[in-house]
Amino acid sequence: MNYTLPFIPERPAQPRNSGITMMMDKGLSIRQVEDYLSANKELTDVVKLGFGTSYLTVNIEQKIKLYKEAGMKVYLGGTLFEAFIVRNMFEDYIRLLDKLKLDCAEVSDGSIVMPHDKKCEYINTLAKNHTVLSEVGSKEAGIIIHPAKWVSMMNSELSAGSWKVIAEARESGNVGIYRANGNAHTILINKILAKVKRDDILWEAPQKAQQVWFIKLLGANVNLGNISYDDVIPLETLRLGLRGDTFFSYLPAELNKKKIKGE
Amino acid sequence: MNYTLPFIPERPAQPRNSGITMMMDKGLSIRQVEDYLSANKELTDVVKLGFGTSYLTVNIEQKIKLYKEAGMKVYLGGTLFEAFIVRNMFEDYIRLLDKLKLDCAEVSDGSIVMPHDKKCEYINTLAKNHTVLSEVGSKEAGIIIHPAKWVSMMNSELSAGSWKVIAEARESGNVGIYRANGNAHTILINKILAKVKRDDILWEAPQKAQQVWFIKLLGANVNLGNISYDDVIPLETLRLGLRGDTFFSYLPAELNKKKIKGE
Amino acid sequence: MNYTLPFIPERPAQPRNSGITMMMDKGLSIRQVEDYLSANKELTDVVKLGFGTSYLTVNIEQKIKLYKEAGMKVYLGGTLFEAFIVRNMFEDYIRLLDKLKLDCAEVSDGSIVMPHDKKCEYINTLAKNHTVLSEVGSKEAGIIIHPAKWVSMMNSELSAGSWKVIAEARESGNVGIYRANGNAHTILINKILAKVKRDDILWEAPQKAQQVWFIKLLGANVNLGNISYDDVIPLETLRLGLRGDTFFSYLPAELNKKKIKGE
């Protein structure tokens, strides 16, 4: 940190289990990854190589190596996992992870129908040799999953071996835990929080208003994902109360007298 | 490609006549161009130096050389062509193309009124020594052109020597072939497709939903343009069915049983 | 400039007092700053290290040095000033400016309540050794300030020593001088212009439509701020009439006959 200020919330040291930021790489070049790491190394915990971009990435081994050497968990987007599964190629998928030296993997069913037992079996198999993130929620706009089902799926996936369960929002932030207009499904999220350990959940929150909403609800050390590479530093200022939206979140009452209006 | 998957649509080899991606450069620095090429060379066919940015570009000869050496067609945005025409400086424009060693040019009338005969004359003159892309459609929001006129303009411009005709959408994607909200003018587009050879049309489609819409309508190898430099890889995953939105587009019926709902 | 065209508005030479472009740096890496400068040096006058990003910036001294050597004024975002003030740490803030060798500073009250006398005192104190930009307008969406108050605050801040007064819009462009939908508060802005010297005002205008609106109202050499690093070149083409939106702004009447419709 370049200077000292009181009332800045503490962030756990890396590698950490809470307060995680997951960045979504949609096709950065090698030099862009180097640039990114030079400025964001301390702020990034997990990197997702989004959807099927890994199919096209030039020098993918080098990219993965750069992220791993910087201490980050790297995994292939869940849509790619599903692209293998729908083609009945799970064994090939494991071989791909080996070939790319990935020790992290996502299991999801956002695009395809998958019996939940089967999903937990995939998690369980992969968890033997990999850190698994599994995702709950559909990518389709019209699909509503009952809160009780979200809870039971999340908890059984954690039992099956997931390190974190991801709450789906897509890159756009308008499905799953959000409405079409990007607003959070408050009741759903509160019901999930009542029954699932909060450090075990990674909330996709691509839009700034969504990040602010979760930080105000759960504090600086909420796990957030699908963050664009140029939003990781701005997100960290939100976590720390160094941006207008969360400016008063960590100040003691006697300093709040300067607040412009109630929040 | 970093791995093999069945049911991925084939893309023509470069240089290609269909399945073209046109990227819009709004002011990338030389090193950003190098970064771009290192990751997107195989995916980019045409580069537009957007509107009048070329007036300001530092080391423009070097930039053009980098793109051309990577096998791409490069041209100056149509608004600049019109800026010369409105000032009665067509000869100067040709000299500029020579000076910049550009073998590609755009002819458009999105901002100015131009008799269509005259437009075809410009196309014809430039086509003697250049690959010409000509653009149909107004940049003004309120201007409606009848579908029959779109068709006749497109076909006479192709006859005059255009390599492709571009269907206008601007960088924002809310005029020309799209409504103010970004939705496609379906009837207009279908009427154009009934009368103009589809490989001869390059559709401006800056928004992801517009790219998805055209890929679903015309397949992986539709010509798309005004793509932002960081959207070219995501667009390629859409073309290949490696992203949620087009996940089932190329799968055989027996694998579609895992589809979450009809599309 | 790469070629010569008539009817392009003149821009004052740098360092300039009007026609200023203020770019907002939200966390560029050192190499990204170098890239930026290689393409945008002549177009950028002022750089804001946005909100509290400076707390996290790796090699911040080097970054500031790069911008300053390129002839730019550099300052820390007003939210950071307020973060020090709300903690009663004004002396520490001055020490920070010294340590970072910043000769430019922002004074704002967008997040906190501050008696206006006190604000002018801060301006006056900082102006002894720094170029001061002070900002008027709240970051809160619901806060309405009467036009007469905007005017009196702006003028007394200029009297207190501000080089420019900034009209608040946030990074998003939907508070202060804009409505929630991004449209300008026309009456407010005209009342300000009737009473405050126009070269003394720097309008935050992050959205393209807002930039166009101000250029059409006040000409090529309006002062505009909160411009994203990749919008500075596009903004310059708007200022110069080399983009569709301002294409006819500087053309003499006899060339306007080619205008598609009235503007």
C-alpha cells in the first residue's frame, strides 16, 4: 500500500479462502497478461479462461504458467466442460487438464441438462486431483430454480468436493442470481446465505452495482467473480471503502456525521 | 487449435471470402497492435481505422504495415472518405491512400447526401487499384430507407466494383439495420438476403446479441464487422459454438437431448 | 497530423488553458501508461488517478513521473482527498502530495458534507503550492443543488484559487450535471454558463453522447473530463469534426448542402 489510512478493512493474506476476486480472461495476449500481473498480482486469486476461449488461445501453456507462477488458481470456463460432456468426452477433458497442467477445474450445468447425482460424481472424480469450483444456476433467462433447490444443490456439491460453489450470473450479469435488469434476487440470495457457509460461495458480479451490493451486504471479504481485467483494481477500492459507493461502510459512527445522507 | 472437438463448424482458410471478421481500430498504439496480432492474427480478416482516427494516429505507416504483414486488409473509415468528398477533395483522398500504401478503401454516404450514380462512380474509380468496401445505410437515427432501395443500392455497388457491401450500424449498433434498442430489423434483413448474395454482405454487428442473432440466422461463416479489438476472440467462440449462446447450434439431434429448453 | 484538411477547428498549443482533455486512469499498469502516451501524448492535458486507486498502484512514483514527463498535470481523485478529510488528516494529505511529487490536487465534497468556507480554505491552502481543481456537485443520485448555488460555489472556489472547477458527473455520467439517464441538465448548465467563465469549467463527460452535446454547445475547445483511456482519440475526432456526430459542425454553409438532415 502506498500510504496508511485508518478504518480500511483488513484483507486476508494470499492464498486466501475468503475475499476472493476471480478475474475472467476472455482472450488477453501474453503481453497483456504480463501487464495485468504487474499491476494486479496481489489483488487476484482466481483466473477463469472464459467459455471456449482456450480453444483459440495462442501460447496457452505460457499463459497458464504466468498466472500460476503469480500464485493464482486457473481454470477453464464451465461452458467448455459442458462442451466436452455433451459430446460424451469426460475422459478427454481430464486428459486436457493434464496436458495443460491445470490443477483447478469447473463443473457446471448452465447450458445442458445434467442429473444432479451425475454432476456431483464429476465433482467427486475431479476433486481427487483438482481444486473444483462448481456452478449453480442456468444461463437461460427464463429458467427459475427454487431457492430450496439452490441451497440443496450448493450443499451437496460442496459435500461432493467443491472448493467453492459459484452462483451463476454470466458475463453480462443478468441471469441466475440477478434479474434481467441486473438487480439482485434479494430473497433468493438471503435464503442461500441462511443455509450455505458464506465463504464457500463465489458470487458472479460483473457489474459495478452488483459488486457494491454484495460488499454492502457481506463486507469487504465477500468472494466475487466474473470481474473484467480492468475492473479488478476498481473493485478492490470498493472493498476497501476508497470509492464513493462504499465510502462510509467502514467508518466509525463519530466520523459518519459527515455523511451526505443516510444509505 | 489447442484441442480437438467434433461438431465444430469449419472456417475457410485465410485469405477468405466468407466468414470474415472486421475489427474496428479506434486508436490502438503500436504496441497494442502487436499485442492484438499476437493473439488474434488467425481470426481477423479486415481492419478498419475508424472514422477520422487516422488523422491523429502516431506512426500510422508502421501500424498499417503491421496489419498488412499479418495478412489483413486495412482501410480508412468511411466518414473520412466523406470528409474528403464534402470538401471536394477526392483526388487528395486517392493521393492519401497512395501515400499510406493502402490497397483497400471504403466508399460510404452515411453522413452526406450523394447521388447514387456518383457513389458508384467513386467505387468504380477506386476499384481499379483498390479492394473497395462500400457501405449502405444512414448514420442518422431518423432516416428510413425502403428495403427495395437497400437491395438495389447494394447490387449496383457490387456491380460497380465493390468487394463487399457493408450494412451500416455505426460503432454503437443502433441505426441502419438495427432499431434504436439494438434489435435487428428482421424484415429488412430478410428482404436483403432474398436478393443480394450473402457472401457479398458484411454486417456491422458491434453488440454481442447482434453477433449471436446473425450467427443463428446465417451460420458460423457470416461476415461481421465493427467488432471491438477485445471482442474478436469472444466472437470466434460464438461462431464455433463454444459459448453459451450458440452452444447447441452445430450439435446433431441425438446430442441435443441435453438442451435445457428450445431456442 | 497525418494529412491536411480545411475547416478543421484549431486547437490551442499545449500546455493549454482551454480545450482540455482530462483522462481518468483507473489502474493502468506501467506498460499500459507507456502505450497510452505513445499514442495520446498530444491529446491529453490532465490525468486523474481515479478515486482511491493510488492506494494500490504498483510503482506509483514511476507512473506519475511518466505522465509528468509527457507534460501532463496529474492529480489524485477527489474521493481520496475526502477520505483523508473525513479522517481529519489534511496534514497527512499534503505530506502525501509531497511524497508523490504531485504539483496538482483536487478538492471535492462529493461524498462528505463540508461547510463551503472550509472547502475554500482547503483550496486556498493547497493553491499556494499546487494547481488546484475543485469539484462541485454531489455523487449521490437524489441530491439537487440549486443553479444559483452551483454558480456561487464555482465562483467562490475560483476566487479561492482553483485553476478549474469540475462539474461532477462521476465515472458513470448519471449524477450532478446529468439526469439518471445520462441526459444533460440543460437549464442548469446554461445558468452556470451565464455566470461562470467557460474556460474555468471542466465538465465531466464520460459518455460519448455527453461529449457530443458539449462540443455542439461550446465548440471544439470545451474542457472535458472523466474520459476513459481508450476514448481520448475518439473524443479528439469529435472535437475536430472527424466523426459522424460532429461532421458538419465546422463546415461553411456552402458545403452544408450535403447534410442529410438538419441537426
